[in-house]
Amino acid sequence: MAGAEMAVEKEKKKKKNKTCGMQKANPIIVWAVGIMMLLVANLQAQVLAPAPPKPAGDIASDALIPKVEFKEDWSSPSLKGSNLVALDPLVGQVDEFKDYTFEITRVQWRPTDPIDLFIMKPAGVKKPPVILYLYSYPFDNDRYRKDDFRRFLTKSGFAAVGFVSALTGERYRSGRPMKQWFVSELRESLATSAHDVQMLLDYLETRGDFDMDHVGMFGEGSGASIAILAAASDPRIKTLDLLNPWCDWPDWMAKSTLVPENERPGLLKPEFLAGVAPLDPLKWLPELKTQTIRLQEVKSVTVTPGEARTKLEAVAPANLQVLRYNDTKEFAATVANGTVFDWIKQQTHNPNSRQYRAAGQEQSKSQAK
């Protein structure tokens, strides 16, 4: 018995010494265990406690997620056949300057694809005419963060709204394979962006602080292509100023300098071209018979091949004016005095407001050489 008691006592001492040794030798473990216990307690409290209300305007709020089925038709620039429901806009930065106000507002009508609108309004004008600005892929929104450019856009009493197209800039969503870019996904890029313009106009109309009877759109490159598609679907766009639009997808894919050579064969496959054919500006430009349109072409810019430019001019309606430049130097010289947007402002202006002089020497289609 004594031997057994001694063995038990020895085992107790052994365990005690082991525990004490571990405590002395590993204080970090003890600290980590304590932190873990606190984290577990916090998690348990969060599970048991009711969820706090989400702030108004939170774009992730369950209350703001439409309880309808999302649907979007990429085969047409029109919203018919699509079901896009806008979430409540998020008004972010708002700055007031002497000559204009500047705000960044986030809108969304498509899962995981918020769009930042850079909205500039002239000071002292209650409901100014508004011009949308959409530059070509891959240019982002950085230009709208510059004070001089914002003053330039709002000069003479016009509001301006800048944004980027799908798969461009901040709209290139994380987690998407890098091989999927604007051109490889051209059907999606064009259709969703044309839809965005129409949804954007719906939003501007609900605000009540713009003259929606006088809406223009300036587009460059792919932005000009999207402007054509959007105007063909939305009569609220009364004036278009188009600079080097992309078009004629078979020739464009075959010869555009923007297309990487290793990707060109895939983009020339019949199934790819068939998918983008309904979104070719060659199809939609002739439909724009009521708008005022100016087409500017810079010959040395080879993103759009010469064959495609020729075809676009051939199908242009009679109400389209053409300006041609041999190179970017000639184009820059024409607009060097800051008149690049004077034409669209003149055409978009409210007759009850100040008149403007157009820049450049426009030609009607019949006069173009």
C-alpha cells in the first residue's frame, strides 16, 4: 500500500512539474489561449445578439437588393428583354467651388458591378443641359479629378457626367481572369455599357436637377461606339460627338492595332463575330436620323482600320457632319484653344440660354471629301 501511495504521489508531482514547466517555458501559449477564449466569447455574443441595422444607403443592405430576377440581354443595345433594377444611389464626395460643384455618386443595377459617376454642375444654373462623356477603353476616370478639366467641362453653363465602360478601370472586377478583357468579351462590354447609359439617364431624370430635354454625349473610340448604340435605343440623347469610333467588327478584329496577334485568330472565329454582329455601329448609325451628329476621324490613329472608317461614313445618315484630320498633330492644333467641346455644347444648348460658337469647320455628309 505504501508503495502504491508513493507511486500516486510521485505521478501527481510529475504532472504538476510538467504543467508548471510548460507555464514557465511558454508564456506566449498561455497568452494566445486567453486571446482565443476572448475571440470565442465575442463570436458567441455576435451570434446571440440581434444584427445591428444597416445604414441607409448601404449598397450591400439586404433591404436594397431587388427581390426580382436579374436578367440582361447582351444581344441588343436596348433594355428591352433585360431586367435591371437600380439600387439606391450612394452619394460620396461632394465639393463646392466658385464656378462649379463636383460629386462622385455610385450607382448599381447589376450584381458586383457598381459604377462611379463623376458629376459636375455649373454654379448658379438651376437645371443645366447635361453632356455625358465616355472615353475609350482602357482610359479610366482620372481626368475628372483635375480641377482644370472640370472647369473646362462646365464652362458656359453645362453639366457633365463622366464614367467608364464595362471591363474598364475600376470596373474590371477582382477575381476575373486577366485573359478576359474588353475586346475578348466585346459582346458583354458593348451591350452592358449601352444599357448603362440608358440606366444612367433614368437616374439623372429622377434627380430633377438637369435639363433632360437637352442631353448630349461625347464618345471616343469604344466610347463612341457605345454612344451610337445607346442613342439608337434612347431618344433622350439628342446630340452625339463621335471621335474615332470602333466599328465593322470583321475588319476591326483582322486589322486593328489594339488586338494582340496571339489573340487575333480566336477573335476572327465565326462564332465570335456572330455574337458581336448585332452590336456593330455599322448597323445602328443609319438609324440615327433625328439626332444631331458629328463624326471626327483622325487618320493616323490605327486602332480602327481605314476600311472600317470608310464603311461607317458610307452608311452615315444625312444629318451627320464629318471632320477629318490627317494626324493627331492636326487634331490638336484645331482644338488647341480649348474649343474641343464647343460644338457639342452649341448643339445641346437650351434656346433660352446663351448661344455658343462651334469649333472647327464642319461639313455635311454630302460635302465631305
